[in-house]
Amino acid sequence: MNNQTLAGAIGAAGLVIQIVLGFALSGSGSPTGSMLIFPHMLIGVAGIALLAFLVSSIFLTPSSMIARLVYAVAFLLTFAQVALGFRILAVPDNSLVMAHQGLAFVILVALGVGGMLSARSRRKSMMTAAAAPV
Ligand code: HEM
């Protein structure tokens, strides 16, 4: 498993934990008073760094333009998600919480599609290399 795959796997697992934590926060009655907010904030901010690494590595390795685009969009959405999270902390508002929930699933889908596309282009380049005359 290379660094890119490892970062992708950690990112996907982290995102699922983050979504579970988010729902636990919402269910706790007082999200801002709950201790769960600290790991939720930490994973959210660390997610930006992790996606920055994934985006940079996908731009440095041969991969399709669409895979690069999907990762870049996921990175920007994560930024927006973290900003939204801080905004909800400052001004609790139901429509902001709904947007926060929606974005969480859009990021999850984007990472899944990005991972699938980059795995496919990596497999294609491996097969081309294997078929090339020595
Ligand atoms: C990638 C980053 C993040 C993801 C995927 C995420 C995901 C979620 C999800 C799915 C919920 C449940 C929403 C609902 O029940 O409708 C939630 C709730 C919440 N999140 Fe996040 N979150 C992220 C980052 C953050 C950050 C950085 C903060 C704060 C600085 C934050 C603050 C909150 C708060 C306060 C709630 C509870 C809202 C409420 O019910 O009043 N989130 N999050």
C-alpha cells in the first residue's frame, strides 16, 4: 500500500467517524456544551491537511483530469465544511446544520468517486507498463 492509498483509507475512515461524531453531537441536546465537539473539531481541521496531501499527490502522479478535479472539489468542500462548523458553533442555526449535514455526505461521495477514478487510472497505467516491450 503506498502513501496515497494509505492517506485515502485514513481519510475515508476519519470521515465516517466524523459523521458519526456529528450525529452524536446533534443528538446530545447541547452540541456546544458536549465534550464530543473537541474530537469533531480536531478531525475536521486535520481533514484539511490530509486532503491537501491527497490533492498534491494526485497532481504529482499520472492520473485522469476528472480524478484531480473531484479531489480538488472535495478539498474545497472540506474547507467550506470546517468554516460552516465554526459558524454553527458561533451562531446555532437549523439551516446551517442542515447544510453541514448535506456537505458531509457530498464530501463522502466525492472521496469515494475520486478514489475509484484514481484506482482505475493507476490500474490502466500499470497494465500499459506491463505490456510495453522491454
Ligand atoms: C470534514 C469536517 C466535518 C464533517 C464531515 C462534519 C459532519 C457533521 C455532521 C454529519 C453533523 C450532524 C449534523 C446533523 O445532525 O444534522 C455535524 C454536526 C456538528 N458539527 Fe460538524 N463536521 C465537520 C467539521 C466540523 C467542525 C470543524 C466544527 C466546529 C468547529 C463542527 C461543528 C459541528 C457542530 C457544532 C455540530 C452540531 C450541530 C447541531 O446539531 O446543533 N463540524 N457535523
